[in-house]
Amino acid sequence: MSCGNPLFYWIWSSWLKQPYENPWLRFMMSMLGMVLLIRPVSQNLADPRIRLLVSLTMWVELPLFFSWMYLCNAGGKVWLPSLCVIVLVYYNLTDWRLATAGTISGALAAWGLFDLFNQASPAMTQGEFALEAVIMAFTWACAILLGVSSANLRQEYLAHTLATMGIMAHELRTPLATAALIGDAIQLEAQRQPVHPQAARLDKLAQRLHSLVRHMHHQIDTQIANAKLLQLPQHTEQVSAAGLVRQVLESYPYPSSRQQACVQLIVHEDFMFCTSASQFSQVLGNLIKNALHSLAAADSSYPFGALRIEVDRLRAQGRIRVTDSGTGIKPALLPLIFRPFFSSNHGTSHGLGLAFCRQVVQSAGGSIQAKSEQAGGATFTILLPIMNGRQMAMTDSRQPW
């Protein structure tokens, strides 16, 4: 958009002259396109405010601007196909419902501006208008059909993912139950002969086996919950941030004692917020799991504080920060990590973990952001609205006794 506008201004005004061109309007569109290239915008696409800014920019650049140029040039062999292509591009760049609303509102806004400023343009005959209207209607119908089809394919993909994970979970829990029974038997045998020289080792082996079984069950439950990221209702459960973090850290199935010993919890100031405790526990579990994987990939010696979780308040919001000193995230991947089905580890991840985290945090009225430098660790910051005394009383009054 930034480079295309000057180029097409030269083409349509000097080479293949059109009835209407405006250098200042082209310049404004180029500058507006530069907004999408600004670093804070391109690297924070998960932020709702940034997404709104990008959507507004795309709306002005595509349906509004091209509808205006189409009207000022009375359509024709250049602007009719241009407008048709832009409609298809717009539907490809965003959700079909948003694209439909944007296309209609952009065309109406351009029409209103055209009528207001009474632009002088070549007259269009009734036959030409009817022909171009039919072509535009056909293009718009195709764009809507393609948009709906893409949305249906994504829903179908998610449904197949859920079905596959359900089957895998069922198949995995059977051998896990057997492994748990074996662990019980080993532990019982060690308790029957406490003076046996191998009793301590058998008991330790049984504990390790039980830990592995709990870890696998935790992973199965986490991934199933992650896959349901599009089905999260609002919750009114009062949750203490520090208390929930402590509970998650105590129950998390650490692969080793070294990893458990590297975790540091710092509570500067606790706060209450409204969410589902079980879902938010999954969020914290996902972030802890990712941080431990990053530390393992960095061949970390797991010093104390290599994984640090802080709870405090930032003005009128509560804040939970999860920081690790692992491998970090490539800057080019930061805008993508919260997208469903995106994963930098295609071998062991389906790319729903962080998307689920964002959905849960947003359902609690908050936001989540990531900052990282490659080989410099990563920090995930969750900002949440704090419940005041009046809100807590109102929530209590809605709870059944």
C-alpha cells in the first residue's frame, strides 16, 4: 500500500491516464499504510486496540478508498476490475462478517462523500451501470461464499482436532490406569518389607511412576481444554491471584526436582479478579510448561529464579508476570504466537496453548502480551481488572447459598 499508491498514481496520471487522480489523496493513503509497518503495531497484533487500528486502516485503504476512486472515475475498464479484486482481497484478509460490514459501510461512506463534494466525473450510461452492478454483485457473492467456506473449514478442522484428541485421550488413559496400578503394587510391596535393602528404591520408583501418570493426565486435560478455546463462557468466580498461583505451582507435575527448585514466586501485592479458577489454572500451567521447555532447550542448569512468577498491581489493574531465562522467542514469531494452530514446535504441539491462554484472559476482561529476545528469555504479562469491594459483594449476592 505504501509503495503501490505512488506507483499507481504515476501509471494512471502519466502513462495510462484516467479521468480522476489526486496526488494528495494518494500520499495520505501511503502514509496510512505506513502505520501497519510501525514496530509497536506489527509486533502487538494480539492487542485488541492494535487489531482495531489495523481493521480501521484496512477499511480506509481498501473498500472506502477504492469505492471513492471507482465513483470518481465512473468505473470503467480500470476501476471495475480493481474494485472487484479489492473486495476479494478484503475478504481474504479478515473474517467474512467483518468484511461484509466493511464493504457495505465503505461503499456507502464513499458514495456519501462523493455526493457531498459533488465530484465532476464522466457520465455512466444506464446499460454500463447495470453491467458493472451485475459484475460487482457476482464478485461480492463469490467473496462471501469463499469467506464462509474458509470459516467452515476452520470449524471443521477444530472439530476434527477435538474428536482426534478425545479418541487419543481415551486410548491413553487405559495404559495410564495400568501404570498407576503397577505403581500402587510396587509401593505396597515396599511398605510390606520396609527393612529390605531395596525398599527405599522401590518406594522412590513408585513415586516416580505416579508422578509420570499424574503428569500425563494433566497434559491430556490441558490439551483438551486448550482445544475448546472457542467455547469459553464468562465466569463470576472470585479468585485470589497469589493463592491461585501458589496452588498451581504446588500441584504442577514437574519432570524433575531441579526444575521445581528453579521456580521463584514473588508476591508484591495480591489482588482479586473474576474468572474460572480451573481454566485460569490451565493458563498458568501452559505458561509454566512453555517456560520449562524453553529452559530445557537452553541447557539450563536451573538456578533459583530461572523461572520467576510475580504478582502485583499496576495502577488500577492486577498483573501476573511469568519470566524465564530460556531460549526466548524469535521477534518475527511474536505477533503470531497467540494465533490458533500456530506453533514453532510442529513435532509436539498443535498450536492451541497460547491461543487458549488469550481466550481465558480475555474472557476475564484482561489482556496478555509477550516480550522476548532470542536467547534472552521471555516474559508473559497478564493484566486483569481488579475486583473492588462493591463488585465482590454483588458477586457474592448472585451465588447460591
